[in-house]
Amino acid sequence: MTEEQRAVLEKFGFRIEAQEVKHSKLGIVRGIEEFAGMKSAEELQQYVKHLLRNQCLWKREHGGRS
């Protein structure tokens, strides 16, 4: 994973631990390879926005339960 990719993830509240990318407030835990495979920072940013949007919608529909 590049420093640019790390910066994008951190900008959106993610942290990297071992081989996982985590967002503690939303309970998202994914493998680092899912994010490292993006071809550009812009592509990664769009993917992260989509992931966060879907997680927020899911939490709203399910009363905040994980």
C-alpha cells in the first residue's frame, strides 16, 4: 500500500493494523488487499465513499446494530 493510499484511508477515519483496514466508529474491518488493489487515489477515494455511504445506510435501516 502506498503512502498516498494510506493518506486517503486516514482522511476518511480508517486506520491500518497488520493486514486489516479498520474504521472503529462504523465497525468496518476489511483486508488491506481490498484497498491496495485500487489503481489510483481517486478510485480509492470513490470506493471508500461508497463503502461509508452503504455502511451508514445499513446502520440507519437496522437501528444502529452491527
